[in-house]
Amino acid sequence: MATLQTSEWQLDEIQSGIDEIRKDRASGARKLALRAAMLMIRCARDAEEDVAELARALMAAQPAMAPVFNLAWRALASSDVAGACTEFLESMERNTARVAELAADLVDDGVRAMTHSFSSTVLAAFREASRQGKRFSVICPESRPICEGVAMAASLGMAGIDSSVIADSAVYRFLPEARLALVGADAVSPRSVFNKTGTALLALAAGTFGVRVYALCPSDRFLPRPYEPPPEEPRNPRELLERELPHVSAVNYYFDATPIEYVSGFVTEDGILTPAEMRDRLLGREMPCQRPAANGLPALTAGSTGGAVALC
């Protein structure tokens, strides 16, 4: 953020907001997008000339979170940054509610389901199914090292939904008890679903037992071509090993990429798409190079390489 033209106190406030988003280990894509939007609205109000630089910093802070990327893309292409951010958030809330409603229809009375990590959209779907009077239970792998699965089970329990926490390594053992699995998605490309590490193994193992896996994926999670999130940097090794051991290293990653063909269906606000339908839809969603908007702000261009984002 060295090129920002804001005053020193504004720079500190914006930088602090970016740092909080970058260091956030537990929040999902929806919550991070909300915080990013509030930061962009504040910047557009107080220092409009710095919005483009802020957008770059936000995308670099959470490159695997599609809503943060899409928020910046739309805001920079608009002559009204604050209005574009507000419209994006309102659309995200509507689409999330619709996806949860459609996913609730997949949960039959009396079934046992499985999920992974914590997804506010998945939680909303289970709550809606319960509101409809369906009785069911949910298996929640703990999702180490942060244990978002424990938080998911606790939230389900507070909603009156029976849940059980299992070790991540026990997914294969418990899958035969499940009739379906609902997982979230931080981002989806024509090739992969990006979500918490362990999602790919759950989807792969589910195929062995014929358990259908649905990714709950509002369109704000769609990545435009040709953008792909850059390789993830290793996280804090102390989350895996509390102390150093001779000749032992700990490699800690938060996200994995599940091939879209491992997923039975993608629940979007427009309906449930097959992997082939999802791929076709994403291949048609390009990231055009647009000239500066009326406010002089540059828009995002498709000339990205290695996950980096260029600006016109």
C-alpha cells in the first residue's frame, strides 16, 4: 500500500483493515467479502484515488476467496464504487438465501448428512430444512488445524439439529452412514472447487460409497477466466506441531482444490448444475479488459498470470 495518497491516519486505518482480512484464518468467503466491501466504501468516500490500490491489496490478502475478487472487479468497473459494493453485498445475500433454500430440498426427512469445515450457506440450508420440520443429523469432521467443523457442529446444535464431531481421518469410516454431503465453496473455476483442505478427500471417498456431494455455490463464488488463485503459501507450522522436533518439519495448508467432476452437483441461485454445466457456465464468464470508468479508476484486465491480477 506504499502508493496510497491518503493521510497518515487514513493509511494506518486502511492498512489495519487489510491486515485483519489477510490474517483471518476462520471466516468464510461471505464474511470476508462484507469486511472488504466496508473497507472499499470507506476508501471511496475518503480517498477515491486509492481505491484501485486497495483493490489490489484486498485480492492479494485473500486470493482464494472469489467474493473478494469479484467485489473488487465490479467496484473498479463502476463509476460509483460505494454503490457497486452495496449492490454486490445485497445480491450476495439474496443469492445465498436462494441457494440455502434449494439445498434444503436435498435434505430428506430422517437422513444423515455430512459436511466439512464451516460454511454459513451450508448452515443456512440445514436450518431451513429443520424449519420445514425435517428431522435429520449431520456428521462434522473437526477440520483441523482450526477446527471449524467443531464450530459448525456447535452452531447446528444451537439450532436444534443433532450433530456429531469426528476426526478428519474418520471420514471414510463414517461416509457409509451418510446419504449426502453438503459443502461450501470459497471459489470455483472451470477446473476446481476451492475450499478447506479435506474437501477433496471427502468428495473422492464419497464416490466410493455412492454418496452424492453438493457444493453450495452462489454466483459470487464463480471465478472469471482466466483467473486462478495463486499457489497458497504454507501457514503457521505451530498449528500442527507445538514444538520443534529434530529433523521434523510441519507443512500446513488451509485450502485444497477439488476437481469439479468429483462433485455431484453445484447448487446455485439459478438451480442445481451438473459439473459439465458448471464448467460451460464458467468458461463463458471472461474477465474483460475495460478502459477506465467515468471516475478515472482502472478496471481489472484478463492479463493475469500465475494468479496475479493486472490493471488496465
